[in-house]
Amino acid sequence: MSRLPSTFDLGLDTGAELTRGSVPTQRGQDPHRVTHEQVVRARLSVARSAIDAEDCRILLDMLGLIDGEDGIPPVRR
């Protein structure tokens, strides 16, 4: 049985390399900031997985995906 190396070189074109078990970092100004697109995609995912409307509302609230009084969901603050 052969073993794969723990580091995979993606080549000179990307200038990146991945190590087994590593998590890629986000690109952009603030890597910890959740974008509007991510919120929309998360809401859609929750809606698809929810049993009914009440279940969806509870899940969205637990995840901080419901807009607050200022129109911004807690997950984006």
C-alpha cells in the first residue's frame, strides 16, 4: 500500500499549497466577516432543510440569520 505525501503542491500557477488537514482561509479585507451572499445561501439551505415554516424561523433565529431592527442579521455584525 502506498502512502500519499502530506503536502500537495498545486503548482507555480497558483502559488498555493495545501497541507492535509488544513483549512483554506477566506480572501478579502476581513476573513471573519460574513458576506450578504453567504447569508442568503445559508437562509436558502436552512429553508430547504426545515420541516415547516415554524421550524425554519427557529433555525434561522438560532443561527442569527434573521434581520434585526437595524435590518442587519446578527451574524453579520
